[in-house]
Amino acid sequence: MLSEAEHQELNEILKKYPDKRSAVLPALYIAQRARNYLTDDDIRGVAEALDISVTEVQAIVGFYTLLRKDPTGKYIVQVCTDLPCALRGAEEFYRRLCQRLGLPPQGGTTDDGLFTVEAVVCLAACDKVPLAQINLKYYENLSDDRIDAILDGLRRDSEDA
Amino acid sequence: MSLLAEHVLLRHRDVPHIRDINVYTNHGGYDALRKALSDMRPEEVTDVVKAAGLRGRGGAGFPAGVKWSFIPAGVKPVYIVVNADESEPGTFKDREIIEANPHQMIEGIALCAYAVGAQAAYVYGRGEFKGPFVGLQQALDDAYEKGFLGRNILNSDFSFDIYTHLGAGAYICGEETALLESLEGKLGQPRNRPPFPAQVGLYNKPTVVNNVETLTNVPPIVLHGAQWYRQFGTDKSPGTKIFCLSGHVARPGNYELPLGAPLRHLIEECGGGVPGGRALKAILPAGASAPILPGPGWGTGDILDLSLDYESVQAAGSMLGSASFIVMDETVDMVWAASKMAHFFKHESCGKCSPCREGTYWVEDVYHRLRDGSGRPGDVDLLLNIADQMDGNCFCLLGEFSVCPVRSSIQHFRDEYEALVKG
């Protein structure tokens, strides 16, 4: 469910639109922020806040790839392996990354629950290959060493927290 | 090296820090808006954009000023929706504008709003642009503070607001009516056309939907005039265009060139050519959504002589689209390349119409078995047959375009397919 602070945040966003249904994606992003995925309770909370049926919000969650219903790692690592990136070695980069993290070649979530690794289609950065988004932040012109260092940094942040 | 003395769109490459509003205004920024509000009637702004011949840069190439003139008089409110859902494989130009030269786009949106009498605009970005949109919101806040947006802009009676909105991962939302559905909080699935968004758009109101790059062209057109703009490009494809160059070139990146520049210049001068002295095998001029053009050793004539304007690329058998050029050298397995695009379209089909929903799955299935060694006799013709069944029967262009890589790769590289069936 949305907290009081989240309701206030949503009320600010609602001022942008003549129809509050337009705020469904922003509201779902707010609800998803804490855990990286949406529970049935979260979805009900958004449906109630915007006067939309739960079924319709469920359909929206199912339609858009950045909205998730399954538990994921704390950090979602999305590596682009679409054609322009694949031509510059992104598929091998992705396979090696999965291997070093002890994951199957198609990706998955590390045992410690820290990283969910996925291959995705075009991220609009085809001139900076290999690249990834980690929790929607761009990391470009990567190498094996660079992404390892980035993931190590996130691991340390997580242990400190 | 460049065919332009200075950039018209990627001005940050000539003027450092132009993303800062003070730098932008010190270099002529918002002068076009000032000029329009003080010296021009709204229809004069539309007229100059029409006279300049600016064509939509999102892919369709439809004349922008003509699109604006479809907005009916007397129906309020009018909306502008800026398509920043940049998701075509190989396309990364709008992101560079938003990150590095956002005020020129913002000024272009405001000029469009003045021309069509709009009260509000929404910039719809793909969900993955969360980071770039933080900077865009800052730029919008700065523009409000300086009086270029909001109530009584520059002390005129023109008032106008711009809002940002992020999608959540769906290529189909780049289709303008699917984008409107998504912005209304629904599934991003395309609408029937007609009615077109100019009549019945966002919240059923008249709406202009334009691409980021299209609107970024507007301030220099209004400031310097149509004749100035037409010094660049060709008669039918005027102006400059950002070409996104990716794949097998030494220097991938965005390059702004006059329309009609030779492909040779883009690939060899800008991109540094195909690395390692390898031969150029094929080019996709508009990401995954246009037919493949074969390289000199695989097709007739020299593709590098191609002139990069809408008409010439079409005459060569493909489309300029959003001008996302994916370059492939002689080492590329074309069945693999086509299968990557088949996967893309299957992943992104919205599921609304059965030819696309079923067809893209079926196509990818056939590619799977071709590539894992279990290709059957007749599979190549089967792919062509599925393409024929989809062609003309899909609800929107996603499905229609999905057959382009299939057909064109078979047309030019059929031997590579047949080898997999026999092998």
C-alpha cells in the first residue's frame, strides 16, 4: 500500500494531468521503489488511489517490462544485447558477466539476492557498447573489469547500509 | 571532415555547456520565441515551418508544418505530445538532444504551442530515460524561472506549460496513438486512424505529436527563416538530420549532416570506415524497421554512393526512417542478424492484432530451428509465406515493418539460409 508520504508525492504528480488515470505509471513506479517489484497490495493501493479497477492495473503491470511482479535482486542489471550492441561483442560480454556471477548463460538472480541480471533490447546507447543500466542508471563503454568494479562498489554500499 | 560549418541541432558540439540556460540565451537561445511572440501571428510560425519543408524526424517524414495546420480552430484545449520514446534499435539521437541541448527542444515545443494555440505539452520519454529526464526537468524549471514557460510568457498573453512523463518499457509506445493511450494510463496499444490525433488525440482533444529532433529544428527555422534552412539538404528533403551510426565502424556515434549527404561520407569520414579493412556486407538504414541494403560485393552497384535523403533511400529499396544506420561487415551471419530482429519484434509486439502477435512468434520459432540445426526443407519459403500473410494485415506499422528484415535478408542472402536447411 502507499504510505502517507507516497500519497502526498502522488498528489503532486496528479496536478500534471486532467485525468488522474494518467498517473498510473508514475504511481506504480512509486509503489515499486522500495522492493523493485509490486505486490498485490501495492497494486490494490494504486488502483484505489486512482479509482481504477485492480484488474486494469494488473493488466498494465503485465504489459510494461519495467514493472515487475516477481521478487528481484536489489540491483537490476540490464545489459543490452540487441543487434547494434551484439555486433560489438555485447553477447559475449553478457555471457562472461553471468559466468563470473555464477549465473546461467541467460541470466538470473544471484544467491545473495543482490543482483538480477538480464539481457534486454535496445537502450538507446548503441555507440557506447558494452553498456548496462543498473536500476535504470546508465553505465557505458564498459569492460569486464569496469562492471566488476561497479558491482563490487554496489555490494559494499549494500553491506554498509 | 564535417559538411556543416556549424551544427544546427547538436549545437553543444560547437558551444560548450549550452545545456545551461544562461549559455543558451547568450548564444541566441529563446530569441526565436521572443521574435514569434512580438512580431509574428501564430499562423505565420506554422507558415515558416511549412515553407522550410521540415519533415518529421521520428521516422515517417511527414511535413511538420502541414501536421500543425490540421489542428482545428476553436476546439480547446489543444495538446502537444513530444515523442521521446526513442526505442528503435540503433537510434540514440533524441537522448543526446535531451541531455546536451535541451533548451533548443523546449523552445521548439513552445513555438509549436504558440503556432497551434496549445495550452500544455507532455514530453513522453521511455522509462529507461529516467536519468536524462532529471536533467530535462531541471532545464524546464530554469525555463519557467526565466519566464520562457508558464503564465504570460515574456509578458505576452501566451501561457503554456510543459510536463514530463515516463513510460515503462514498451517499444510500441513510439507509435503515436499507442503513446497517447499510454499517456492516458492505459495499455500502450495503437488506436484506429482516422481520426488522427490532430482531431482526436490526447484526452480526445486536438493534439500535435512530434518527435524530439523535429521540434529541435523549429527555433533556427523561426529565427533565420525558411530560405536559410533550405541552404541545407535537398529540395524535397531540406535541412540537416542527425544520423545515428552503430555496428561495425571505427567511430560509432551521432553525426549531423545535411540531408542528401553521401553514405560514403557518413561511414568513411564520420565513422572512420569498417575496421580491419573488412568488407561492408550490409546496412540497415532505419534500425530494425526497414529493408536491409546489401554492400558493394553483395548487391548491384555501390551502396556507398547512396544519397541520404528520404527519396533516394526509398528508391534504393529501403527507408531513411529515423536514420539509425547499423553497419555490418563481412563476418556477419545474416540469418543470425535477422533472427536478432525477429526476437526484437516478437518481444515488442503489443498483442492487439493477431497477424502481428502470432506472426512475430512464428517467425522467431522458424529462426530458432534454422539456427539450432533443425531447419526443415521449405523453411525459407515458409518465412516468406508468413511475411506475406502479415503484410497489409497488421493493425499498425510495428507488425508491418517486422517483415522487412526477414524478406530483405532472404532476398539478398538466401544462400546463407539454404545452407542451414541442407546442413
